[in-house]
Amino acid sequence: MVTPVFPIPVDVGSATVAGPKQGQWTAAHWEALPDDGNRYEIIDGVLYMSTAPSAFHQYIIWQLVILLGAPAQQRNIAQGLFAPIGVFMPGCEPVQPDFVVVRRERLDIIRARRIFGVPDLIIEVLSPGSRDYDEGVKLAAYAEAGVPEYAVIDPAARLLRYHRLEQPGQFALPQSFNAADSLSFACLPGIPLLVGSLFEGAPDTTV
């Protein structure tokens, strides 16, 4: 579940935190947030919070590390990283994507425990209640920031939806890939991904 959080102090366990008015959150405010197990992100000055993901969600991210991140590193093409890590881009200060890829020639954007710049690929894994956020708020924010490739994995439907930047601030219409399909990302040539392999072998497929 992802929800905007509101800027008033409350008891532990509530979906609100202390801070400025929505629309006025900054990276400095984010750095001061408590390490309470929640994931906090700021998009256009609005603070969003998501709670701990499911085991299936985490299994899919681990598969991304194995199937994309490891071969990319072994071939010295790129570096794959996964949440929690702050990614600071225009309008996103920061976001914490599930999985990101940064090409070898751009690894200098990874520094001081963060990513300061636009990754070559961002992948998000849907959780219950996060569809509007990942395919609405984040989709628009990532396009505006200039993310070249963005993919959303839908565990319930066993689908991957792929977005490629068509022009500044705008993704082309998405392409959908089901479990039987393979795709290759432009930033990871020669590393095909069979979508079904993201889900196979999971010990718990509860979404």
C-alpha cells in the first residue's frame, strides 16, 4: 500500500509523520525522516510512504538481481541496485525504486550512498494498492525526469509492462509481456529476460 503521508506528529503506527505541508517536502526533510521500516519518497514536493512488501515482491526483486544485475556486472555493462536506496532526479527528491540499472560509463552518478542522476532503467514491482502510484504518479514523474526505460512488473497477472521514453517528458505507449515472453532492455544488450522466470520457484506467491 502506498499513500501520501500528512505533516503532523502522531502515534507510532499511523500513516502520518511530522514535517512541512504537502508540496513543500525537500531532500533535506527526507534525510531527517526516521528509519522506521517504511519507505519514504518525495515526488514534486509530496511525501509518499509505502509499508513493508510481501515475500513474493522481494523474491521478484531478487530474481531481477540474478537475471539482470549479475550478468550485467559480470559482462562489465552496468550495475544493478535495489531498494532501499535514494535516487535523486529532477522532481524526485528522492524516490526509492525497487530495481535500477546504471550503465558502466555513468557509474559516477552513484556516490555518497545515493544515486544522483537518472538511471538507465528503473523497474517497479506492483504491490496491492500501488498500481495508481507506480503506473500513474511515478510513471509521469519518471518520464518528466527523463528515465530512458521504465518497466512495471505485475505479480498478480504475471505480466511486465515496458515503457520507453519517446520524447522529453513522455513515454511511448507501453508494451506488455506475459510469462511466456522474453524481452531485452536497450541498456542491457545481449541479456534477454524471460518474464516467467521472475515468478518461478517462489516459495510464497501471495500478492
